[in-house]
Amino acid sequence: MIRITKSQPAPAPLTTRGARHLRQLQAIQAADPAACQIPGNKLLESRDGIYNDAQVKARLLSDQHRKCCYCESRPTSVSYGDVEHFRPKGGYQQARNEPLNKPGYYWLAYAWENLYFACHLCNQEFKGNYFPLRNPTKRAKCHTDALAQEHPLLPDLATENPARYLTFRQDAILPKRGSLRGQACIEAFGLDRPELLDRRIEHLKRLTHARIIGAIDLSLPLNATARQFLSEARLSLAAGQALVDDARRIWQEAALDTAEFAGMVRASFPHLPTS
Ligand SMILES: [Zn+2]
């Protein structure tokens, strides 16, 4: 995970259709707050056609460089991914094993600052409606409550840098200095799941190859290493130089916001440029 910069202003479907439906939801809640707390009720259901609008998703994908906000994979080649609500819109769980508490953060269903792009696994298989607070008695339960009194265990990536809580040892993700919030992130998003560990280790291997090839000096007169490289790879000098240039670019761009797994790369190679 890395911090995410959200472009402004909010996409139009949220501020037009979303704002209109939000007023309806607020009126329903104000008319009968108790009914909205009954387990399983659907009084404050949001409209997925608004927050899932193509304009909203396109903007999230652009702001997040097509990466999942949690695992930093690019899932779009194998799955479309989800528009994720940081504070769950339909109901929440303080603990994994408890039933869904109602209502959820219905008033944030169309709030731009509450929306992210996440892969199917991080969103649906792991986080779901889990949203633990340090002190659950401080939870905002309707649109007139103050969110500022909440202290969520999971970091809001538009306002917090997750590197304060999480670090990596090679491909393994760890809570920084035993951070409770770091541990909560790893568990909530499944950031240590085996498939993700495999992808991160492959990524580190590719970067190591890029670093080695990028270090080859093909300036004339060629040294022995350069001659051996061109001969074994059966490359002309021009083709070899193109390969070296590409490897240097991959290495130099590996910690930018645009790169997959930039959080892991930054932890392992803190001297690489991040912007
Ligand atoms: Zn993910």
C-alpha cells in the first residue's frame, strides 16, 4: 500500500445523482432511526449504478494507476476489480465473527473521499464489511455524527501514509515495530496471502534482473563483461544498448506511484526515486 492522491473535483455522478439519493437516505434515517438499526433491514440501501458509474471507476483507476489500493496489484488483466467503500456503506463489523451491524456508513456511499479501487480478493474475500475502530463506542452511526471522533485501525490511504505502520522484509509484509494498525491491515486485506507472496517475489526477481542488466556498461571500447553479454545474448551493440536502457528505466521507476508493489520496493530500496 502507498498513499493515494485523489483528483478533484469529485466525479459528476456522485455530486448529482449521488447527492440527490443521499438526501432521500438522510430523510429515511431521520424519520425512523430505530428501524434503520434492525439487523437485515434494507432501508438505507445505496444505488450501485451511481458509485459504480463508468466515470467514477475510470477516475479511481487513473488516480491509482490501475492498481488495487490495498495489495498494489494490477488486477485488470484478469478481473475488473471493485469500487471499494473504505467505510462500509451497508453495515459494518467491529470483529470478524460478529453479525453485520446496521446501519452502515450510508451517508458515505457516494462520498468521493470514501471510494477507492480494489481488487476482488482484497475487497470481497478479505475486507468485506470489516471496519474496526480503536474505540468502538466512538463510532459515527448516522449522518449527523462526527467522523473525526473515530480512530479507525485501517489507514485511510488518501490522508495517511501506510509506511508508518507496514514494512517488508523482501516479499514478506510485516507490521512496523509491531504496530497494531499494521497487523490490522495485513489481516483485513489478506496482504500475506500465498498468491500475493508469489507475485511479490516474482516482482523482486524481475527487478534484480533489471538492476544487473542495467549495470552493464556498453560504452566503447567494450570491456570484457560487455563483450560477453552481447555474445551470449546474441545481440548487436544497438539491441544490447536498448535492453540495458530498458532495464535502467524499469529499475529507476520501480518505486514510483505508478509501479506495481511500490510500497514493497520503497521498503527494500529506500534510495530509489518515489516521484
Ligand atoms: Zn488487492
